[in-house]
Amino acid sequence: MSKSRTIFYCIFAAFHLFLFFFSLYVDRHSEDYQFLITLQSKIWLLKYGSFLGLLLLGIAVLWDLRDVRAHRKEKDQLNHEINVLKAKLFDIQEEQRKTEYRPSPESPETP
């Protein structure tokens, strides 16, 4: 895995860990109504946080699609190379058969 992909997945994991710990924190303070009202006044941060999560997910999907396309292209190139090598091998074998199966110029004598 490339260094940039590792960094990206670390950021993605940190985002999800933050969400997990934040949900535990809110759950622990669910009886404190003042806390919930204060939290409700900062709901706009949740909108941006969820957008960030969707953006990170979209980047991960696009990155994966790009890799799949690159691997497919590489596979097609390798298959083409294999077919070219098979054709060359077939031509070499045909040449060898032609040189090995040369009929002798003398006709065989019949008794």
C-alpha cells in the first residue's frame, strides 16, 4: 500500500474513532438537559462532520475504482503480451517442423 493511501486510511480511521467516542460521550451525558441543549446549538458541526465523512468515503471509493481500472489495463496488456509470445512460439515450432520434415530428393527403391 502506498504511503499516501496509508495516511488517508489513518485519517479515515481517526474520523470514525472520533465519531465513536463522541457518541459514547453524548450517551453518557444524555440525562443532562443543559448539555443536550448546548449540543443542539452546535448541530451545524455535525452537518460538516457528516459531509467530511461522506467526502472521505467518496475518495476511498474513487481511489479503489481507479486501482481496479489500472489493474484491468495491466492485465489486458499482460494477456496481449502472452498472446504475442504464444504466436511467436507457434511460428518457431512451425519453422522447426518444416525443416525437420523435408522429404528426401531420392525416391525410395521398391523391391
